Amino acid sequence: MTNKSFGNDNLARTLEAKAKNSPVVILQNGLGVERPFIDRDFPEVFRCVLFVTSQMISANQIGFKPVTISPIGIIKGSKANLQLVVEQLNSPVFQFKAETDIQTVIWTKAIINSVFNSICPLLEIDNGIFHREAQALDIAKRVIAECAAIAKENGIDLEADEVVERLLLISKSSDGQLISTLQDINNKRPTEIETLNFEIVNIARILNKGNAVAETKLLGELTRLKSELSRSD
Amino acid sequence: MKIFIIGAGAIGKTLAVALKLSDKNVVLVREALTTVRVRSKKLKSSRTTAPNSKRRLKSAPSAAFPPSTASLF
């Protein structure tokens, strides 16, 4: 599944009748994107966290830049089948590996994406803003601190400082590039913000920590509103 | 084994081309908001460029797959 995550509910419903027993590998950003397939009792669901940039250059060209090997882990299924899935998808051009601790990778990237996909669209600026502008980095650090605390409460062992370091690396390596949510807003398309900021807010609420993610929530709400306004023009 | 890739955006197309270059049996399927569209096309390896040519890949036949959002990590 390389589709936008907001299509997963409909896809799971459609595929339930067509391919329920095939292994499903989800190559998407965000938290909880596997839920529609788990809820419909798909027997094998795997999750990939992409560490690549891929951008349409023209109708017939794509710019593709692998940053590192993209890990795939088990949401539901066996280790043997995870290995089989990795072998099937891995290639010299687009590399994958099996990951035993996929949840930590998912959360780390989801937190980073919650920062990029809200702050950059709101500022209408490229990904490099965090390594260029101290004020933007300060906001990012506060969001990361909120989200990392929720991750820990949820049993995910990650350090906020490490997430900040990773964010800065990405900011430098993708300087000048526009994050997908900003492109979606510019093109009047739905965004994936629901599976980023709002999913973290939902998890915080379940943990009775809803007040601990106020900035993450506000940024998500502003991004959602900006998206809705752009599509109502 | 046949690999179905759902979502013909930048990632889906890139993955399809990468797998096709490795002689895998791949079908790229466009996803719509309400249903899985019937429109699907098998990729033709003859329309791809070498993977190391400036890291730029030509995509699948474009008529059914208009440009879409970039997937950035």
C-alpha cells in the first residue's frame, strides 16, 4: 500500500473481498495507519517506514533519493513471512530490511513528520527551515518533547534529543524541498495530518494526557483548517 | 508471485520500476478515495531508465497516472 493513508478504510473494505489472505505491506507515514486492516482481521499486516524522498518531476519522470534502507516490521504475522516479504520487495534500487523494533521507528518518524507536516505548511516554507532558523527549531523542540513523552507513556523507548538530531539531519538533507502536506494544500488535496498530530493527540487523550500535547494539537488544527480553506476556494 | 502495488504516486511508481528492473511480476494499481479502480497497468521495463542514471527513473506509462504529491520522509 503506497496510497495516501486517508484511503485505507475504503481500501481495507474493498480488499477484504478480493485479497484478504495476501500479505499487506503498508508503506505510509503516520500512526495507526494499519488499523483498518487489523480491524478487518487481515491475517498478515506488515509496516514499512520509508527513508527515501521521491518526487514527481514531470508526467514521466520521478526524482528518487534513498536516504537509507527502509525497515519493514511485523504488525501482525510471522517472522518467516516478514523475511519473505522483505526478499520480495528488496531490490538494488529500492532497498528494504527486516526490523524487529518497528514501533520505535514508526513513532520516531511520526513525531518528525508531525513537526514537518504542520510547521512547514503553516509557514509555507521548505524543509530546511529548522536548520536555518532558531525560532522554528525551538517550536519543533517543544512539539517533539510533547510527543516523545506520549510515546514513552505508550511504551515506546525514544529520547527527545535523538529525535531533534534526526529532524535536523532531515532538515539539512531536504533543504529546499516542500513537505507533502504543503504540496497537498497547494494542490487543494486532502492531507495526512489526521494520522500525524491528531493521532498522537488521540493516543494522549486515551492515556489521560490530552493537556500534555497542546502545541501539537494546535499546530494540527491550524494545518487542518488551512487545508480545508484551500479546498473551499 | 505477483506483487500488487496500490497507489500510483511517486513512491508506488518508483517501487514498481525498481521491482520490474529486478524481474519481479508487478502490477501497479491506482487507488481512489472510494474504491480500488479497475485501471491498472503492467509496467514495461523498456520504458525505464537505468537505476544509476543520476538516480532518476522514468515512471510507468503516464496517461493513467497523472503527477501526484511527493512523498518526503
